[in-house]
Amino acid sequence: MNKAMKNHYEIWLLFFYVLIVIAIFGGINLKKHYDKVQKAEHQRVEFVKKTQKAIVKDFASQYAGVKTIKFDKYLINPMGHVAFIISVNGYTDNEHSISYTVNDDGSVEMLSYSTIPVKKRENKGR
């Protein structure tokens, strides 16, 4: 092989080594990003489940006659609060819409409602 051809061969070999190194580091970074996204998704799912349980407990403790509570969707407001839209006892129309919000400390409170299809419990302590 002449010197020019050998030089050309070495340049291509170096180019492929660099490509392999870039591909390996790119794959490692992609895996790290994927793991980070999966962890955030898992945390979000756990947060939603925990919050839904807290909403069911809070609503059932305040109102009598609750048979079913269905969670339609949740929204994240621009201020960062998470709002859950729920249906009680199968009422899914807008007239019976109830929203709960999650405060910064993790507590839940009723944000808004139109007509609640169950009666409020009487406080026996008062």
C-alpha cells in the first residue's frame, strides 16, 4: 500500500472510532434520560393514587350517602395546584361537577362544586 492510501485508511478508521465512541456515550445519556423520565412518571402515578385516596376519605367523611366516586381527570393549574374532577354516585353531568385541589402541603380540599348529589353529614361534636 502506498503512503497516501495508508493515510486515507487511517483517517477513515479514526473517523469510525470517533463515531463508535459518540454512539456509546449517546446511548448512555439516552438511558439516563429514559430512567429519569420513568422515575418521574412513577412518582406522578403514586402521587395521583395517594391523592385520590385522600379525596375519597375526605369526601366520604363530610357527606352521607356516597356509593361511588369516579375520577374523571386531573388538571395542573398555572399556579402549580393540581385539581381533580370527580363524579359522585354516577352523576357525570356538569350540574353535579365537583373539583378538589391539592395544596402545597399535600392536603386536599374541595375547590368548587355546582350541586352535590349527597347530603352533608351532621357534626355530632357541635
